[in-house]
Amino acid sequence: MRSTGSVALEAALDELSAERLDGSFGPALLERQAELVVAVNRLNAELARTTRQCELADAAEVDGKASMQSWLRGHARFSARAASSLVRTGRALEHLPAVAAAFAAGSVTAEAVSVIAPITDAKHLAAAQDAGVELAEIDQLLTEAATTRSHQDLRRIVHHYLDRLDPDGTEPDPTEQRSLTWATHADGSLSSRGELDAVGGEKFQAAIESILQASRPAGDTRTRAQQSADALVQLCDNALAAGSLPVLRTQKPHAIVTVPIEDLIDPAAGPGAATLGFGATISAARARWLACDGNVTRIVIGPEGQPLDLGRSHRVVPHHLRRAVEARDGHCIFTGCDAPTHWCDVHHVIHWADGGDTSLGNSALLCERHHTKVHHGFSIERDTRGRWHTYRPDGTEIHVLPRITTEPVTTRAG
């Protein structure tokens, strides 16, 4: 049987969702936004309070569940992390009446309460009691911080409090605080999740930031998240290219792509034509990009899939040619980019699979991002004066700022 409160709440939500927002001005929209934030905070407070009461009453047993975490996962489709956080919040609020009141009033967010909740863990409550700490005072101080300070400040304050509870405690092993997991999807892409200790996190951020800040070409429209991900891939490229990583299966680690020669020389994109070393499937077009500057091994396969002949691996771009290309180009030659030579591949302007020569005149330095662009519609050309030009897929040339407004837009001939 539905409660009177839930019926009234549903009616209020129906009324809100029926309001038209198009045509509203900024001040009115922001006022509505602020009211909704307060309402969401209050609803989250009620959800946490109700979850705790359900736990105390063993309500999950009614639906055959052993705990409220499992009920939230199975019946409310919460993630395991979200379910655990909600249950923990409900338990914490019993020890923090000031935080609970501010939460119920809508002035504290669920995320803020989740940050504060660890101070009510049994071991921390016991440590506070042994140290003579008045939890009521801490409750008031953290409530003030949650309502007046930034979320990052609140995290630092809670961390400082927990550290002070056990100033002489054993220093944690940083290797036990680190984890990295990933899931491989059907198209070969990866989703990852990691946890690092403070020092490990500092090293990671320093490495990523160094590459990110050094690779900001003109006209870059990538988000911060995209730039960081590209920097991580570049960091891996640099480490693999250096050849100093531990040997993997008797060989230095490297990216492996297997593609039939017919698909490699076919100008079509050829989705699902090539296979990577860890099992992902990529298109023939992407395989051609990887084959621009790498080692190539010819393997003849028999009618039943058995290898009949294995040719020697050879470097598509020999080292002396790469040094010459680096000396001539100096950096990525895509207009507006100055990525250093050690971040770049040697690109065949006319692919070797299409009969292009592996020569200085048919080579150009391109960083990973712009190498991909050139294999997906953009093009580069070197004029008789030795200057590189970059063209969009529609044939218009890319120019760096400042542009001369009187100069007509350049279009590639043909």
C-alpha cells in the first residue's frame, strides 16, 4: 500500500515535469536548478534514513534477500558500490545528528555525507573514544565544513581528522593501496578503473601532465578527459618504443596486428579484418595505419589454416631513414602541431601496400592523433619549397592563426 507522502511526491514530480523550460531566462532557470538540488538532497536523506530502517527491520527478508545491499542491487538496480555507499550513509547518520539534520534540510549533498561516513566506522569510533574526542563536536565541525567549504576541502578535512586519530599508526604499504582493472568490450576497446596511493597518484599525474601540456596543438577541441587518455596512450608508446620494458614471451613487448594481405591492400575500410595480439578486432584501415611504421612479417597460410611459410621480419622504415625524416621535419608536420619526433610515426604519404616507396620523399612525421586523422580523410602534401600543407577531407587547407582575412581559402587542386 502506497503512503500518502509518496502519492503527494509523485504528484509534485508530475507537476514539475509538465513545466515548460524552453524560453525561460537564465535567472529563472538557475533558481529552479537550486530548488531541485535542495529537493534531491532532501530525498537522498530520506532514502538513506529509510534504508537504515529497512536494515534494522530486516525488511530485505520479505523479498528473500539477505541484506539491503543485495536488495538495492537486485530490486533497485544499484551498482554494488552505490548500494554499499547508501547503506553506509544510513548507518553513519545515526552517529551524526547535526550532519543528518543538514542533510534532511537539503543543505548537504549525499556525496558529502559519503565522504564523512568513514569517521563512524567502528575502529574510528573506538579510536576517538580512546583519544577523548567528543564526536558531537566533530559532528558540528564537519557539518559546517560540508555546508560552507568545497567538496575537495571537505575530503581533506576528513582525511586530516582520521590521520590525527592514529598519528603513530603503522604506515600503510602503498602497494596494497593500488589496483588496476579493465574490461575488454566486443570491439576491442577497454574500460578501466584504478586506485592509487598518494605517492603513486602523484607520479601518475606528473607523467600524464607532462605529455598533456606538451601536446596542445592549435585548434585542439579535445576535452580534458580526452587529452589525458591520449597522453596515457602516448606514455605507453614512448615506453614501448624505448625497448626497455621487461621481455614478454621471449620478445620485447609490442603491439601485434594480423591482417590478410588482400585486406591490407584493399582501399576499403574493411571492418573486422585485422586482429590484435590480445584478441581485439580492428578494421583494415586501422591496420594500414599501424603498418606505416613498424616491423612486418610475412606468413603464408595453407587451405586448412596451417602456416606453410614464415618470412623474416623487416622494418618498414629503417633506422637511417627515420633519422633523416626526423632531421628534415623536426616535429609532427600536421598544421598547428609541434609534437616532438619521439612521439611520431613515419607516415608513408603513399602507403607501401599501394606501391609507395619507403623513401625520404614519401615520408612524413605524424603524431598518433594526426596520423589517425590522415588515415581518415585528412591529407598532407609537401610543396616544391619543402613546406608541408594539411588539408581537410573537403579539400580546404588548414592554416594557423593569425589568418589574413583578405587571403582566399586555399583548396587543394584536383
